[in-house]
Amino acid sequence: MPNNPDQPTLLYKLYCGLTSVAAPLAWRTVRNKLRAAGIPETRQQERLGHATQSRPDGQLIWFHAASVGETLSVISLIKRLGERLPKAEFLITSGTPTSAALIEKRMPPRARHQYPPLDTAGPVKRFLDHWHPDAGIFVESEIWPRLIVEASRREVPLALLNARLSDRSVDGWKKRPQTARFILDHFTLFLTQNDKTAANLIDMGARPDRVQPGTNLKAMSDPLPVDKATLSDIRAQIADRPVWIASSTHAGEEETVLAAHAKLLQRWPDLLLLLIPRHPERRSEVASLLESAGQSAAFRTKGDKIAPQTQVYVADTLGETGTWYALCPIVFLGGSLKEIGGHNPFEPAQAGAAVISGPGYFNFAETFAPLIDSGGATEVNSAPQLADAVANWVSDDTALDKARAGAKSCVNNQKSALDDVINTLCDTLNLA
């Protein structure tokens, strides 16, 4: 059971007051986004704390994640935790329609999804009154002050799992030490991604005996699903052409990728690039870039087939990335040529791929480090370097096999760490 933290600080009280005043505007903004995504009115009301499902009997363990990456990172943990606790039920809250859709496709046993309440008095109270969870596990940097404080006041043991805080966030909290300590003191456990985050939390005011450095939970997630029918169909369309993948690319990155592909086409005229934009709704922007680059393209959402003259296949869909990774063992992972933070390299590595990344993978630094050391990943800074990295693995099967073996070794080393996380959660939060 959590200890009684200090009294609320003036800053916390001010936060509660301001969020209450801003609640109508916040609700309109959230509702409009959900409505634009086609979310039914009843489910939109979950953001106001109105549940759309009944609370199950018995022990209920609540996981709260921000969006897609954080949500998918806990699915394998929930599955394993469910095996350890066969009578436990699970609630997953996440804030985006995309994450909700992916959760529905990969829902663990005895689990259900809801949108989280706005961090204001009424929604938080309604949410906790209905669900009254037996434990709450917040993932990564999802720190909602009122939700955390009110849950703890109801004697819900809380953990911050896979904790990750940016330097800017840490600096901001350090300027408000009393409030930082007040919020952090409501957590029973912090499991961090690395030693740096553990030290930062302690500097911010977290109790040292509650902080444990660990590993990136995303490195322990289940492999992405593969649609075998789609895989067979696309393989037949590609035939024996060489292929490479640029995955999770963001605005400002496709130009570099297409420039690299142009250089590679000079050596391999039949080379195919499978381009997977991180945000499929950018397809018109991507189409314009392809036209400017003079590269012929086929789009997945248009139902286009891969013809012999197709130079780029744009996989502008959601939920099919695992299938694309199964097609090709050479993957450039975006979100890294710009200061975005990168994406999870273990997803392509689990599929048997060797990974190429730009330098801006700071959100996954502790994951990339062993991959690069093992030779399973390599770092590039420009279009020529990207072209050279792809060319090395396209032209040299031995070099590619060695890189893939290094990546596989790193994946295998992470699997046993999941059991340690489960043991720590069960012991500290009194789940068993």
C-alpha cells in the first residue's frame, strides 16, 4: 500500500484549478479528434469517465499507455502476466484511435480497452468509481497528476513502467522540486529503461528504494503479426527482384530515402523500395515527393499491383508492418534522420532483419547500443551513406547473414528480462 505523501503543493492545486477551467475546451478538442476518426459517441464519452463496459469480478490490473508504441509494448507483458495470474483481469487505457484499433486486433486474454479520462475532477472520479483497479501501471512518461494522485488516495498501488523522461522534462521538474516529489511519491515502483532515467527520477525527488533500472520493454514485445495470404501475394508480385524497406519514415526523411534509392537504382535497375510512412495519412505528400524524384510508385491503399516498372511500393496502411518485415531482411528505420527519437529496432530484428538507422534514435539509445555493437544494426547520416549500407547487404549475402545473426542474438538476450519485470511487478504491487 502506498505511503501517505506530503500535502498537495500550491502548484498542484493551481494545476487542478486551471485544468478544471479549461476542461470544456479540452473536451471539445478531444471529442472532435475522436469524431474525425469515426469513434462512436458512446466511446467518446469514455474520455469523460463514462465507462462502456462493466467492471469484471475479481482482481483488475490497469495499464495506461499514451499511444501505439507504448500500448503494443505492454501486450506481451499482459499475456505473460495473465499466465502468471490466471484469475486476473486487465484494463488497458490509451488515448489515440490508432492505438485502440491495434489493441482490438491483438487484445490479450481477459483484457478490455477504454479511452482514459481527461485529467480533471469529474472524469477521473467517474473512472475510478467504476473501475476501482487493484493496481495501476503507467507506461513510459504518461504522468497525469490528478489521475495519479486520486488513484493513490484510493490506495491503488501504482508503478511507472519502462520509465523514460526527456532531458527537457527532467529540467522542468527539477525547477519544481516540491511538486515533483509530491507527484512521484504516489508511485510504489519505478522500472526505468536505463540507468540515466533512474538517476534522473531520484534527482527529481523519487525515493531511491522505489527506483529500479531495467531495460526497454519494447525490446521484449511479441513479434509483429504476419498475414500469410498477403505475404504470399506480395512475394509473387516481387518475384526475384532485390528489395529493401524504409519503415516508419517521417516528414523530411523520404527525400533522403528516395535519393539513396535513386543511387541504388543505378547499380540495380530492378531494385524495389518498400516505403512505409509512419503516418499513412501523409500519402499525398509522399506521392508528390515520388513524382518530384521521378520514381514510379504503386500504393497499397489504391490496390495497385507491383509491376516490373514499379520502383517504389508505398505501404500506406496500418497494422501490416509485420508482414512487410517478413518480406525483406534489410530495413531502414525512420524517425532517426530527424530529431524525432527513432522507433523500436527490435520489431524488424525479431522478424530476422538487419537494421539501418539515422543518428536521431535517442528514445531507443539503450536498445540500439547492443544492436550496433553486435553488428545487427548500423548508423548512417546521409543519402550516400544510406545507399552504401543497403548496397553492402544487397550485394554481400555473408555480410547480411552476419548482421542478421547479431540482431537475433540481441533479441534472444532480451527475452529472459520479461520474467524479471513480471516478478518485480507481482512482488512490489502485491499482485500474486
